[in-house]
Amino acid sequence: MHWTHLTTLLLLLPAALTQARDYAYSDAHLHYVDFFQETAGMDKLLKSMADNCIEHVMISGIPVAKKWHEDEPKRPRYYAGDDADAYWYSATDVIVAAAVNKLTPEQRQHFHPFLAGFNPNDKNSAAHIQRMLDLNPGLWQGIGEVFTRHDDLTALTSGDTPRANNEAMTRIYHLAAENDLPVMLHSNITSKRERNPLYLAEIEEPLRNHPHTRFIWAHAGTSAEIHRHQVQLDFLLPTLARMLEAYPNLYVDLSWSVLTPYLLDDKGKPRPEWLALVQRFPERFMLGSDVVGRFNKLGRELRSFEPFLDALPPEVAHKVARDNFLAILPRTVAR
């Protein structure tokens, strides 16, 4: 073979080996409505799923509604738009149930509804969740996203500060275990200003005390608001490694606020230490878009993980992209 041809082949080989893979996705964190309980609708969600190879979605409401205060001339666009309260809103689950129940049986197989519309400070909430399970037998496949420590939303929400380790949530974890339902928790690992795992005990205590309950930690305990003040939490990766080792009932939702600055560096390259963590626990991580009532960016949110997925071994990448979410659903759900 001529040396020129050989050189060309050698130059092309790395590109061929690193060629982007095709992924089928499960979206493990999707809100059908926004903070005003409004939605773009199921038709647009179905189209976005079809256009972007999203085969399964966790679908939930938003457990609070943002108040349009009497003194505000313009309705805020988001919960942080002004200082008006947010309040616990149980009808969010009715909206989700109605949308899913209108689907054809074939379409419904791709949707995995999670109950979210309850007050995590109220010890009556477990009884409310049981009533919702009884009203729609077989519909609900998980609980969450439960809002506990959640940036400024915590301060804006009427009532006491929710904690993942309070007595009301303890009752819910028992109910979840009895019904084989995973629980997705938003429980920030720290505040905007503390450079230590200030609130870690609030999620670690339930993990330890409820080994038969499967927990999905939304955003791995981080948030964009924390990043805005602290950029990166140096303790996050070693803390996650320790917890995943200690608690086999812990799963991690790698939705958008984990992508940067953790999974990818400022040049968009995967961080080797995070690749190593995912490979060490290949069945414990899943992807979520965390879209809120609008679905035009759904595919872009999930595809933004592709540089990280492409750097993983293929079998691990496909588990993270699709299979790991399906594996934590109730055993009665057809895989």
C-alpha cells in the first residue's frame, strides 16, 4: 500500500472510532405543566418525542402554583419573576391523569406518571397519595418530583420549609415501598453560599432509614442558582461516590444543572472523573430534560448529553440514556 494512502487511513481511523452513536432516550424528569399549571399540550409532547427518539418519559405536574398577586400589574413568567407566594396545588395530578388517560393504549405505554401534588410538610399527604392511587388504579408509577430544599422557591412557598427527612415524608416513603413506587426528590445538598454539604443529612437520613424505597436524587442535589453563586461544589463528586457505595437504593437524575459545570468542562469536553463515576455505577444514573410545560426544546436538552454519552462504553451509555430509568419503575410495569 502506498504510504500516502496508509497515512490517510490512519488519520481517518480515530474519527471513525469516535463517530457519534444513535441513542434512544428515556426522559426521567419531565413536567407536563408549568408553574401556572399551563401546558403546550400532549400533541406537541408526542411530536417532540417522535422527532427526537424519546421512547419513554416520566411525566409529572408541578406541585406548586405561582400566585399572581393583586398588587402586580403583570403576571410573572416564572416562579422567581416577583416576590408573590407559591402554594401547594394538588390539582396538578388531575391535569396529568386526564392527559395520560386520553392517550391510546399503545401511546400510554411510553408514559410513566409520577404523583407530585401534595404538601411534603403535611402528615395527611400519605393518605392523600393513597386516595389518588385508588382513584386511578395502575396509573401512577412513581412519586415526585417532591420539592424540599429548592433554592428561592423554598422561601417563596407558603408555609414551613419542607425537608426530605421530616415525619410527613417518612410516611410517604413507607407508602412508596409498600406500592413499589420510586420517589424523586429535589433536595439541595447545600445553600447558595455555604461551601459545604449543609443539607446532606436531610436526604441521607431517608436513604439509610428506608432501604426498601428507591430514591431518585433530582439534579444530584445541585441547581443553577447554586452554580450562579458558587460555580462548582468541590465536594459533590466524592460525596456522590460515597453515597452510591453506601446506599444501593440511591439513583441520580443527571438533568441539565449537572451537565455543566460537572459532566462537561468549559470547552464542552467530558470530565474523566465523572466518566469514571458513571462507569463505576453504570445502572444508577439517568437523564432528565426537566422541561416545564413546553416541549420545543425537549430533544435539544437530551442531546446535549451526547458528548458525555459518547465518551462512555456503548453499553453504559445506552443504559444511562434509556434503560436505567425503566429499570427502577414498579415491577408490574412492562419493561
